[in-house]
Amino acid sequence: MNKIKITDIRFSPKAITILWRLNGIGYATMLYRHSDYSWHPDPGTRACTPAVQEKLQKAVFAYLAERRPYKKPRTVWFAEQ
């Protein structure tokens, strides 16, 4: 089985969207927040084999642990306006 590549993770107050690729095919996983503040995957992700779910979890952790350069937005001072 090929390596899973995370292409993007998007956060919102009620869901987390994970875009990923496996064998050149793109997939999207949604994690939904329940009322008890626990996160649950969508039915399509739950239908994946446990091996794929484990690799996806490891890929998400690795993606979040990467140090990405962050461009600080330029602030405009009052005197420069």
C-alpha cells in the first residue's frame, strides 16, 4: 500500500476537513464535533479498513507536526496611512 499524503486540513467550529491522496486518488474526510465535544469521522472514513485509518491518523499527526513558514501579515501603522 502506498503512503497517504495529506494535501490540506481545514478547521471550522463544527468540523475538520482533511484532504488526502492515496494511490493518486483524492479523498476528503470530515470529522464532526458532537455535543459532548468529541470528534467522529464521517461514514465513508469509518468504512475504510483499520490499516488505512491508522495510516491516515499517522499522516495527519505528521502533517500537523511539520514546521511551516508563516508569513506575518504586514501591519500598517497609523502614522503610515
